Amino acid sequence: MVDENDFFRQVTTRVCGSLDIKTALSSAFQYLREFIPLDAMGLHLYEPELGGMRTIARVSPSGSYVMD
């Protein structure tokens, strides 16, 4: 059983642990895969003027990609 506070602290540390978005997402993705079955993970930004989402970065087992 995982301590909920430690789990969220670990994820936050990985996401905020690098200014390089590929490194941060990859680190969080690898950690989360220990607990959740993940195929991919992305960072998206809602743009109200466009009325939609913009994908900033994506990570999967085959690698990480910055889209913008």
C-alpha cells in the first residue's frame, strides 16, 4: 500500500524537478507506471481563443516529444 501523501509528493517532485519538459514528463511517466497502467501521457494547454486544446508535450514508452 502506498502512502497517498508520499505518492503525490513523488509525482510533484518529478514533474517540477526539471525545467526540461521532456525530462520532467518522462520521470513522472516512469514513476506513475509503477502504480497505474499507462500507455502515454501528455501535457495539454486549453486555448480559449482557439476553443480547443494544444498539445505541448507527450511521452510514451517509445520516447518523449515536445510538440510546440
